[in-house]
Amino acid sequence: MEFRRITFTIGVLLCGLAMAMLLPASIDLIDSNLDWQVFAFASGATFFVGSLLSLTAPLDAVSMEVGVREGFLLTTLTWIIISAFSALPFVGLGIGYSDAYFEAMSGLTTTGATVLVQLDHLPRGILLWRSILQGLGGLGIIVTAIVMLPFLRVGGMQLFQTESSERSEKTFPRAAQLISATAGIYGLLIVACAITYAVLGMTSFDAFCHALTTLSTGGFSTHDKSFGFFQSTSLEWVSILFMVLGSLPFVVMIKSLNGGPTVLWKDEQVRGLVILLVTVSLLLAIWLTLTRGTPFLEAILSSTFNVVSVVSTTGYVIEDYTLWGSFAIGMFFLLTFIGGCAGSTSGGMKIYRLQIAKSLVGDHFERLVSPHRVLTLRYNGRRLPADVPFSVIVFLAIYMASIGIFTVLLSVLGLDLVTSLSSAATSLGNVGPGLGDIVGPAGNFSTLPNSAKWVLSMAMLLGRLELFTVLVLSRPEFWQA
Amino acid sequence: MEFRRITFTIGVLLCGLAMAMLLPASIDLIDSNLDWQVFAFASGATFFVGSLLSLTAPLDAVSMEVGVREGFLLTTLTWIIISAFSALPFVGLGIGYSDAYFEAMSGLTTTGATVLVQLDHLPRGILLWRSILQGLGGLGIIVTAIVMLPFLRVGGMQLFQTESSERSEKTFPRAAQLISATAGIYGLLIVACAITYAVLGMTSFDAFCHALTTLSTGGFSTHDKSFGFFQSTSLEWVSILFMVLGSLPFVVMIKSLNGGPTVLWKDEQVRGLVILLVTVSLLLAIWLTLTRGTPFLEAILSSTFNVVSVVSTTGYVIEDYTLWGSFAIGMFFLLTFIGGCAGSTSGGMKIYRLQIAKSLVGDHFERLVSPHRVLTLRYNGRRLPADVPFSVIVFLAIYMASIGIFTVLLSVLGLDLVTSLSSAATSLGNVGPGLGDIVGPAGNFSTLPNSAKWVLSMAMLLGRLELFTVLVLSRPEFWQA
């Protein structure tokens, strides 16, 4: 294994992170808030370490060649180390390191669970920093999902192999091109979202911060009441639109720039997500109308916003939907697992895995009845590669097993069952809010013990990197090979 | 499909059930309790329908030839219809049909969840009937698991194919021999358990009833306080022993009659179960000693009894372990999923599936690191048949998905999250007690709405017949083929 390629890449990324820290430094300087020094100092420290790491690597490491095992290690280490440095400004502002690391990991994994309280009274620098973390994390995961995960064949992601992610242990041709296109469309969507938010009444600061956390399906807000602060029907509909856009596969979006919107609708994943969102939102709206007498138009906005917020794994809250009754609670618990499309900023199990699992189960039943039948499984009009079905099902099984293990770990630390189960699910799915008084939509993760915050940070990392990328490092054979 | 073979078999089984109903009739007659008429009438009605069904079938249906599709239908219909008739005595005693069907299904699936209260004041006839249902259900599932499920290739059960369960669409040679041996050893263990219970202080009635529900890992008791009624250390240790015996694979037990106890220990499933039970019991005992100051010897009995009761899916309760704190709750929640060995009376996911899943995951990780490696997976010293790994993993995924779906269904019916989630898990796993005030170890299923009782009856059936046997009937291709 060539560790210098790993240190080089992480070094370069740290230098980029250091640059990003200058943004909150600037806004605090404009606001005459002395916190700018914290950001400036953190930026300096991060840049120092980053440049050391990248400079110690020899020039030939720059070729971007990377092997499979290096890929796993690089991806996991990147998220752990970038989080560690992203936490520095929080520490500088007097937040304990457990809280700071949790907040940074929650930001970069675009989970959106927060341990900070009284957001409305915090200086703009720190609020901007949280939003930037989600913006960067969102871009990071799209690039990882397009370039790295298919190459590592993680949990069925080999299905999304493009020319730039072939497992040839060679360089990534055209990767740079694809990354630029992705970053371009991601940036444009953020700008479009920010402008619309501002036009519809947000301050330009709120608009920018929320645009970053909408498209990254992150869900950090600048207000304790989250998106509910704005109390604006039009803002909520706009947010629904951009949360959905953030959970669509970016490669398909790039293609639709030439092929038009029908390209999007022809994609099985996109269609599955939209049908799911519409169905569940309608069901919940009808439930709200029938059981609580909410006018249907009001109910459909409420249900759509919350369903899209959870399924896209954004985690914005406009009201405490756990007060909607047992059906809503059960439904939102289940929705926490699902997630958006692969190659987007959203987390969860991902739509394509559930679709493939559905056809695998159908196929399995057919074979139980007629054992000698041979069926060809297809997805998105193409034959499924031979190793995809098993990878997908193993992923789903490990996903659910992980939630079980995290639930027990958290219950050892003293959390009640609903809190430990739902916080495990919401962290692994990178959603944000869980259920119950503590981690529910009306709660806050700040009162959890520090140990639980570390466990949940680990869960966020695992979920974000599709489990296997991290878990494989714990296998002896990884280090022996 | 030859429906007459199905009706013949069910008819014969109903006649047997009618005979069994004469036992509680006799005991009520001895007690001069007029309830004997209810049992006698139910017996007559059941025998009438049973003999009609078996006599209308032509003689050639008696040959016991059965096809795959007939096998699925026969197995599922048997459990549904036998439960319907087993519920008759409860109805005759003034219990509503929803409650009666729930109790009968809970008995025959050896789940052990009950809707009856004030058991201590009930006449002996009905108490005996509940125990007999579990005794019969236990034998029924062992025979099904040895003869039918491997033949149907359900969820990896093809691993346990013997000469008597080959998928040849032919007759079952030697099936009768294996069934007799199983019934013999099962009956002997029940007698041995009953005698030991009686010697250690139970009344002979209690001893017989509890022996039936111990070996069937069912868990119905004749007392509201369940096994806690007896307050006897020695009875609890004996119960632990026989619950474990009930969750061992009966085919291996038969083999060990010749080969000695090392045959048992050499079996990977048996070893896995014992190691699991010892480890978790020790962990919980240490937890109890450290957090609650319970003397270690007392703690080890408490923890072992409850762990064995849940993992063997018996469901006896000696105390409310949900008062042991969050770790115990989380742990017992997880244990609800596991279950005992295949080919025993216990439910859950089964030890062998978890063991196979573990090696599959290990294998998957190795391949992620070294894609071109070819590994041969083995279980119990033999190569895994080609279709077992996928069947096992699909089973686990559907098992967990089913719990999710049942949870939402139950929450629609108004149950809170802990109740709906844990009752779904405990019913699907055929365990018995769930978590929370209502369905927890100190609670009772009687206060649930009738609709929830039907949903849970369905969950018990699904879990008992290893999901696929029932689910396959809902597929259009089953009826088209």
C-alpha cells in the first residue's frame, strides 16, 4: 500500500478546508466579532498540517493512481481526519471536543443532528461554518459515490460504474471532467436555491446558509425552530423542490442537461423516489385530514415537507410530527431507513437497493415455485452484473444488523429504547432527527452523554460511506493482503 | 395441483386434534366442571369436519406424494385451519373469536403470548388445552422443519435435507421412520421434564402442563406470574436445561443417541447456541452485579433463565427484566430476533442463518479486498450448497423488513412505537413477551385491539413457517404455474 498517495490527497483536501474556514472568519470580521481570530487560527493550523502532508509526498504520488485497498483507507481516513480539523473552530469557540467532533461529523456527513442550542443567538461565523460543512460534505459524497464507491464495489455501487470508476487499479481517466460537471451543477443549484429563498423573504445570510444545507440534504438551520422559523408556505414548497433535487442522482442530472427532463423520468431510481414520495405524502395527508381535521391543502404541505425532509435525509423540521399519532410515528420510523438515490447527497439504504431487493425477492419466490426456471434480472433496462444482487442484499442485512448493534451500544450507555433505536437509525441513515423527547424533531442531541455522541459519530461515518468502506478496515485480511 | 391430497391430510390432522380435545374434556369431567361439554362438543364438531375432509378424498391420495406447490399450500393451510378449530373450545368458554384465534395460534406456533388473564382461577381443562396446543405445535414444527421445509427449500432450510426430504416431487421415503423417532424423543423429554418438575415440587398437573410448554419452547403457564409463581431455584435450573434441549436440532439429538453427546457438541449450530447463551448470560449477570448489587450467583440464575427463555423463544417470565435498565432492555430486544436451532421447536432467525451470514459477510469483505479470490464456504464441515447463501441472506432481509411492515401496521391501529415494534418482533420470532407496559414481561396482550390481535396472529404464522412458505402463496406466479 502506498501511504504517501493517501497523505497527499488528505493534505490537499485539508488545504481546501483551511481556505473554506476563511469565509466564516471574514463574516465575523465584517460583524466586528472577535471570533474571526478563532477561524483564522484554525485555518492556519489546518493549512499548516495540510501542506506538510501534501509536500512530504513525492511528485509521482500526484498521478492519482490508486489501488483498491488504498481506496478504502483513503475514503475512510479522509472523512475522519477532515471532521477532526473541521471541529477545530467549534473547540476554539469553547465547545467541548466530543460535541465539536459530533457537530463536524454531522455536518460533513450531511446528517444534520446538532448538539448546539440557541442557534438564533450564535454569531454568524459559526452558523455559516456549519452550513459550509454540509455544503462541502454534500459535494464530497457525490464525488465519492460517483468516482470511488463503484470502483470499490461497495454494496452494489458497481452498478453505477462509469468510465471514470473502472476497477482496473489504473488511473481514473475523465474523473476530473465528471467531478467538474458535478461540482458545477451542484453549485448552480445552490445559487438558484439561495436566490429563490432570498426573493421569497429570507435574509440573504439565511438564504445562503439554507441553500447549502438544502441541496446537501443536510438540514442544519440557523434557527432553533429549523425551517419552521420562517412560517412561509412558498418557502416550504421551494425547499421541497430543492431537497428532492438534492436526492436525485447527479450523473443523471448531468445527462438530462442534454437529453431534457425525460432522461430523469426514464431513470428507474428517480421514478421510484418520486412515486414513493407522492404516495406516502398523500397517505399521511389523508390521515391528518381524517384524524385531526386539518384542511387537506394544509395537510398536504405538512406531510410532503416532512416526508421529503426525512426521505431525502435532510432533516429540516417545521413542526413536531411525532404529535401526529401512532401511524405517523411508525411511518416516519420506517422512512428513516429508506433514503434517496445513489450518487446524490442523501443517505439511507437508497432507492435502487430497495428496488433491486424487491425484484430479487420476486425472483426468489418464482424459483421456490419453479426451481428450474432461469430468470435474467434487469435494472434500468440493463442486465444486473453478476455480483450486484448479493452485494445489495448483504448491504441491507448489514445495515439493519448495524442498527441493532448501535441500539444495544447506546442502551448500554443509558439511553432508552426509542432514543437509542431511533438515534441509531437516524445517524446511520444520515437523516438528522430521531424519535422521542431527546432526539426527536422537537429535541436536541446536546443532552446525550459524550460516549453516545462518539458512538453516533461513528454511525454517521459508517452510513455515509456505505458501511463496507469503513468495516472492511476492521478485517485482518485487509491488512494482510 | 391435487387439492384432495391437501384436504385429506388436513382432515386426518383434524381428527387427531379432536382426539386431543378429549383430554381437557376428561379432566374437567373429573373436576365435575361442566366445561367438559364444551370440549366434547368441540371435539365432535372437529372430528366430523375432519372425517368428512379425509373421507371425501380418494384412496390414492393417501400415498403421501406431494408436489412443491402442494407442499406450500398444505403447510400454510394446516396451521391456519388447525388454529381455527383449536380456537373452538375457547369460544365455547365465552371468549371472543379474535381472542380465541389469537390464543390458539399463539399456542400452536409455540409463541406463548396470551390474551387470557387470571390464569390461576381458570378451570384445569382450559389450562391443559393451552399446554396441549403448544405440545402439539412443537411436534408439528419439528416434523415440518425436518420433512417439509428442506423439501420446499425455504430460507436456506435445504441445508438440512435428509433422505426423507429430497426435492424429487416423489414420495418421502423413510419420512415415517424419522417422524416416529422424533416424536419418540420429544415425548420422552416431555415425560422426563414432567417427572423432574413434579419431584422438585410442582403439582403433577402443573408439572405436566409446564413440561409440554417447556419442550415446545412455547411458554404458556398455568399461572399469571408464569414460571415466577414457583419461586424455586432448582425448578428454574431444570427449566433452563429443558428449554435448551427444546431448541436443539432433533435430528442431531437422534444421532447422538448412538454417537454419544460429542455428536451434539460437534454440531456447529449446537455449539453456536450454547456459546451465545453462556456469553450473553454472563454479560448480563455481570451487569446486574455491577449496577444493582445483586449477588453473582443470584444474578447468574436470573440472567441465564431470562436469556434462555428469550433465545429459545419460550417466553417464560420469572421477573420483569425490563426493570434491569437500558442495557438489559436493548439486549433482550436484540435477543428476540435470534432464536434457537433449525429443526427444533424454537423460532426466531435461527442460529445457523446467523452463522452462515457471518461467514458470508467475511467472505464478502475478503472479495472486496481481493476481487479474484475464490473461496469455498463450508458449514458443519460440508460445502454449502450453491443456493443456500442467497436464500439465507434474503430470509434475513425479509425477516427484518417484515418486522418493519408489521410495526407500521400495528402503529396504524394505534399502538405506540415500543409496543408495535416489540410485539411485531416477538410474534414473528414466536418468542412471547415484548417490551413496554402492554406486551412486556409484566403485561398481557388482552388489552390490544382485536385488529392488532389478527395482525399478530398473522405474524406468528409467518414466523413459524419461515416466512416464505406463507408469502409465496401471495405471488400470482404461484397460482399460474
